Amino acid sequence: MSAEPRINDRIRVPEVRLVGPNGEQVGIVSVQDALRLAQESDLDLVEVAPTARPPVAKLMDYGKFKYESAVKARESRKNQSNTIIKEIKLRPKIDPHDYETKKGHVVRFLKGGDKVKVTIMFRGREQSRPELGRRLLARLAQDVQDLGMVESQPKQDGRNMVMVIGPHKRRSEHKAEARAAAGDKARRERSDQA
């Protein structure tokens, strides 16, 4: 079965509930009469509700209808924000400077509106001390709590411990904020040059 509606001669029912080109109800008519009306008005007969009894058909320009529905679908896809999950990997015995560097990455990702999957990798005997990983993840969550919140609590997954932190703001809000900041910066630069 194709997802497209049946049009003109493809409609194989004896009668349809006909809707005119301006949305007015014509009533229940035979398919032959509906096709004749469509040809007279130089439009297509399109089955809009095939499951109704009798099926509902409308007189319309099918090419224009397909084009407008494609434009609507494209617009809805453009406004849809994709959730991107960035990953940061740590070790339980991480150096303070390395921790600050990794925390900086997490902050940058959260400011960009992305979720962050924080993975702590255990090796050898470190696996017997999961509390080290929990403490490190709790510290990281505390350090970035103004930008994001913990979406999934730390979970042991084999040799790894995983936690997901999500941003407070949606991605679209971050983009709007970044655009406004860029505009302000450009205005300041122009005023400095003048």
C-alpha cells in the first residue's frame, strides 16, 4: 500500500461523500458524477478519508496539494531540534588539571544545548571501588548544576559507570542566545570603529 491518496480513476468505490473545491459539502454522489464534476472544473478528485463510509473525496488541484504538503513537512523538519549526546570519558583517579579540562568540555557542550554522557572507565582493581566513580560523578554534577541537571543517575555498566547530564535550556534557546550575543558583539565593534 502506498501512502499517497487515490486520485481520479484509481478510486474504486461506487459512491463518495463529495467536498467541493472551497470546502463546501456537495453530498453523497456516484464516482462517475464526481469525476465528471472534477473534469468540468479542471481539478482532480482526491480521496481524503478512505476509511470513512462512504469514503470522502475532495475536488482539488492535486499537484498544488502535494507541493504544499511537502513544504509543510520541510518546515516542520527545520524547526525540529535534534538531540545530540556528546560523550566524555574519565578515569576514577583523574589528575585535578585533567578533571578541570574535562569539566570545561562538559560546560561547553551544555552551553551548546547538547546532552553529555559521562563515562568513568575502571581498570583492574579499580572495579572493586565503584564509590570512587560515584563520588567523581557527583562532584561533576555539582560543578555544572547551574547549566544542566542529571537525567540518568550513575549506573554501573560492566567496567564502566555512566551518567547523563542534560541542559536546562533547549537547543533552540541556546542558538537564539548565541545569535543575540553575536549581534551585540558586532554592534560594539562597529561603534568602536566609528
